[in-house]
Amino acid sequence: MKRETILAGVDDVIDLHMRIAFSDMTGFMQWGFNGYQNGAFAIPSEMVDGNLIKEISVGQDGQMKIRLEDRQKSLDFLERYFLINPMDKHKQAYENSKLELEGRRIDAIVKSAEITSGNAAHTVIPDGVWRGLMNDAYAEFLTDDRPLQIFYGGASSGKSFGILGQRTVRDVMTGKRNYLIVRKTARTLRNSSFNEIRKCIVRMDLEKEFSINKTEMAITHKASGCQVLFAGLDDVEKVKSITPQTGVLTDVIVEEATETDYNDYKQLQKRLRGGDESIIKRITLIFNPILQDHWIYEEFFLGKWDESKNYYGDDKQLILKTTYKDNRWLTPDDIAKLENETDRYYYEVYTLGNWGVLGNLIFTNWETRDLSELRKTWAKYHNGLDFGFFPDPAAFIRCGFDRAKNEVYVFHTDGGQNMLNDDIAEMLKPVIRRELITCDSAEPKSIQELNNFGVQAIPAQKGPGSVEFGIKWLQRMKVIVDPRCIELISELQKYKYQEDRNGKVLPKPVDRDNHWIDALRYALEAEMVEVTVR
């Protein structure tokens, strides 16, 4: 007998484990009222998949019991298989089935939690249910009321969805808490914090419970009137005046807290006052760590944080560090990308969630300064654009150059992920009007489309050595960045040279965290004059 007639093929094995992993008892039994009585009824054998049944028994009382094959064992097998074989054709079906299964579970939980209060139906979800839906690392802190809470760590650890999303929605639905969500600049809120909370509401099938004002970025719980409000720290007056429609602000969440400075934090503390004294006011900081010289590390970690542990707590403060290992929703691809990171700094910070120490930064010749007044009188602007979509962002920068002082002034940055060329054009036109903008020449089609949309776009003159030359030119300048240009600031803090396996610094930059830096090089291309001595 041929081997293939004895052994099941790989496709057959994967198919069987998929059917077991995502099987459901409703495929084998029905229960409820059949018109005569309540009870459970077996589905006829010719209508079910017998491979998924481990055992059938009938008791002396005539009641049937059906035991399915172990779903968790099949899920574990599939996770291991797809981690080793990430390109397998079955992988997408597996991921889709996981999402569908989670969606069904959430639907069942939410529907079981619906109650009627007065004349209007609204949903109450018990805390035990919320904890079951959260990653375990965050579930423990669902109702924690310490005044300062810090959730930080590696990339893809689930902290934004668990704390910013799930816990915030839960708290507002209690009718006792109003939230203010802030980032350093208002323009970054819509595609990050606002969408994170909307995503949580939609995923939980709670749209009918909330009124979502996309224009004002305000989310209101209809039954209680409690709100989630959003503001950028660059709009000082809005932050000072923002007030919920019912009660007072009880919570402030600072997302990407490493973008902020100490004065921002002190101002936010002043916003939490008044109201019911039994409701403890809280500030929550959420971020990926960067460098140990950051004010957050010096203010809250220095002298009390033990790097060998992932938690610190006292009566007034908690710090929780999490990594990708704490997020049960990650795919094998997600995990592999983090675990296979080869750069030592990025592995420490983004994979392991540790505070970083950099000794080979490319740019140390920069500072932040409020350029609002200088912007009003500046005559000649330089504009640059680096194309991107996902995961790399489109990056726009607007700057000026003072040749006499050898100073570069960065006035404005913008951009983000998932931006089509018409979105980019709409972002650019109100800012640069009919000015030229120098773009990444690797995308001539995109440059032409921008021109079709009314943007005066031209290609950068890239060539061998142009990146290194542009970097060296910028290193000879003093770069002054407006504090609202958070994307460039973040890149300048991390842009570094490569190292070999022995830690020796190589004269080549790491090709990441450089989108706005690339745009800066394009913008100033015409000013970069190389002087050759003969």
C-alpha cells in the first residue's frame, strides 16, 4: 500500500485541527423550548461531523452526554504549526476563525448582560465579565483607584486597548467617572486614542449605549451622561476650560506620555479637583519607554523601580510593566517580528519593554523651543515629504534655514499611517498653499498624483551616498524644533548608528525611526551645498 494512502496529508491534519479548534456544541445539540417542553435535543448523526466527537454516553435516566475533542490542544497545535510555517495557505482562515470565535464570545456575554432600567433598556456588564475579556495583566487593575497609575512596556503588549479602551469604557458606564484623554498635540488624538475607544465600543457591540461625536471628539454614555473627552496639550486654553456635561473630571489619561514634559504633567494635576470626594481622582500614564534620562524615569522610577520585577505599588502609585507576552491576542507573525529583532536597543525597548540607554545617537545637536513668534515673521519655508502608508507613515515637515547662523528651525510636522495621496494633498494644501514641496523620488506616481491634486510636488535628487551626506550636513547645523513637532522629536531621540555583533558602531544609520528625518533632508536639499577644496 502506498505511503500516501496510509498517512493523512498535511492539509488533512491542519483541516481536522481547525475543525476541532473552532467547533461549537451548537453543532451537535439544540436546547430550549420545542413547542411542548424545555429540554436538550441531539442533532441527527448524519448532520454532524463525527470526527469532532470524543465520546457519547447515555445514562440510566436516558439523558445523553456528548464530549467533544479537546479544542485547546488543537489551538495549541495550530499556534505552534503556524509559528513554524507562517506562509501556510491555511493561516488566514485560522486567523479569521479566531476573530470570529472571539466576536461570538463577546456577543454572547454582552447579550447576557442586558437589563432594563426604568423605561429604557441599557447594558450592565459585571466586572467579572470585563476581567474575563481583558488580558490577565490588566484585569487585576480594573477597579484600582490609586491616584497615579503608570502602564508602560514593550510594543504590542495590549496596554492601550486594555487600559485606555476597556477600562475607560467600563468606568464611564458605571456613571461615576468622566475622562479626559490627552496627547502632546491634538492632531494625533483622532487616529490613536479616539479610535482606540471607538474600537472597544464597537467590538463590545455597545454602540447603542453611547453617543459618539466625531467632530468634537466627545463620547457620551447615554444613560448616565458621563463622558470621554479629548484634548491636545498644545491647546492650553481648551485643556483649562474643558468640562464634562455631568459632574467633574475624575480621570486623566496621558497616552504616549513620553511625548510630554514635566510642566504638562503639573498642569494636568490641577484639572482634577472638586466633585464627589469619595471618587478618587486619577492620572494614568501610558507609554513605551525611551531613554533613562526622561523626566518620567527620574520622577517616578529612580530609586524605587526594580528592573528584575514588573510591578511596583504603594498607597499612592502603581507601575506595571508589560510585554508582548502579556497579550494573548497576538498572532504568531506578530510575536516572531518582536522576538527576531536584531538591534540591541530596539530589542531592549520594544521587545522587552526596558528603559533604553543609547551611546551612538546620530543627532545630539538639537533642542526644543517655542517657535510661534518666529513663525509669524519667517519669510522662506522649506517643505519635505516622505511617502508611506502602513506600517510606515507618510511624513510631512515644514522648516526654515538661517545660513548666517547655521540654524535649522522646524516649525511644523504632520502625517500618519493609512493616508492615501488625496488625504496627503488635503493635509498639505492649507499649510503650504502654492509653495514647493520636495518628496521622496522613489514614488514618481505619487508625486504626479499630488500635482494632479494641486500640490506643487517635486522629486528629491537622491543618489548613492545622499543619506550619509544629508546626515553629515544636518550634524553641522543647530536644529531647533518646535515642541509640537512630536514625530520628529521622537525620531531624533532614537535615530542611531548600526552596531556589529561585538557592539562596534558602524558608520551607517539604522533604517527605522527616520521618516520625518528623511523629510527634513528632502526639505533642505537645495540648501545642502558641499564645498570641495581643490
